[in-house]
Amino acid sequence: MWNAASILARIRVANIALGSVTSIEGNADRIRSWNYGELELFDGKLLGIYPRWWPRISSKWESFRDNAFRSLPTDVCRTYYAFPRRAPGFMSVLYALSGPKTQYTTFYRAVVVLDEIARLRDSDAIVCQVINLQASERLMNRWGYVRHALARGDNHYIKRLK
């Protein structure tokens, strides 16, 4: 029987089959070769970086739904990223999913790991769209992100690395 849960489980196994890593140290060449990936953190610690066959696609509706009905338990954060082929010098943060009790330190650690991955790939910048009321402009500025692409809306941010 094919249902959503079994399909997601198969995708997870397929992604792990690509060869996940639990730390950046010693795995730089492998991580550098992945165009799409997922970070999983728990209690401020990196559990794994998983390569993906394709990017994580999401919508504003999915973001609002996940914010209203948090599906991850406790202090968990999953972050999806991509290095688009059309923009090879940029890293795109596609989606971040957190639990209802995810602490600031866990989410901040995800941001630090994303910075490290972007530096491994020698990226010019990291871009993201923030659709969360808790992520203020002041917080984004503190982490080094500034408003970007104002014509597309007021929630696009960029962190220039070079």
C-alpha cells in the first residue's frame, strides 16, 4: 500500500543511501559534492547532514501549516538547502522546520553549520526567504543577513560571504 508515510520513509532511506555524515570535519569533499542537502539537529548538536536527490519544495501554505501544527518533537530542527545550478555562487536555504520547544541555540547552530557548508563550496552568498513572525529583522541582521530583492517582497534576505 502506497501512502504518504511510506513514500516519505522510502525517500528518507534513499537519501541516507547517498551517504550521510555526522560532522563537517573530515567530510569536506563529500559535502562539497552535494547540490542538495538536509541538516538535522537535536538539542543544539548536529545529528547529521544528509544529501538529497532533489531540492525540498515548499509553499507559504506549508510554512503556515507547520507553524500552526508543529510536527517535530521537542528540540529538533531540520533545515534544507540547495546550490542551484543556475546560480552556482549562491546557497539557497529552502526550508527550516522546528519543533514547538526548539531552542535558540539549536536553530543558531543550524545557521552556523549552513555558513560552514557555504564556505566549503566557496559561495558568494546565502539567500533565504523568511516566513516566520519570530524571526525579526533585528535577529536576521545580528546573524549577518540583510534585506534583499525588495521588489519580490519584504522577507527576502541575503548574507554576503565575499
